[in-house]
Amino acid sequence: MAEKEDPSKQLLHLVIGGELSSLEGVTFADLDKVDIVGLYPNYAAAYAVWKQKAQMTVDSAQTRYFIVHLHRLLEPETHKP
């Protein structure tokens, strides 16, 4: 789901990925091999990179990439469900 963002406000997003130990959860097989792709100033930029990395790994069913909404962790009071 895309977020509505003020383009003048920086909302940090982190893109990470790697091989999961199982398709049933979100536990990485080896934390030393987690791919920390980068930190992005908004969801759109993070999504573009996430999509590119995810498409590069379509042959590996256990490899997944994620977008972490760091701005929600840094300012939890402004991002309540």
C-alpha cells in the first residue's frame, strides 16, 4: 500500500533482503548474509529499489526483500494504526 507523503518531508525507509530459513516466516537463514541495500528518503524511492532487487531474485524462492518504514520507528506517536 502506497503512503501519502509530503514531498518536502523526509520519511526514511530501509531496504533489506536475503535468504529466509523457511517460506513460512520472516527469519533470515544467515544474518551475516543479509543484504542491506540502502536507506531512502521516501517510500517511492525505496519501492523502486525494492522492486528491482526482488525481480533480480525471482529464481530463488527463499530470497525476499523488504521495505522497513524507519520513520514509523523513529516517530511512533505520529504513525498509529
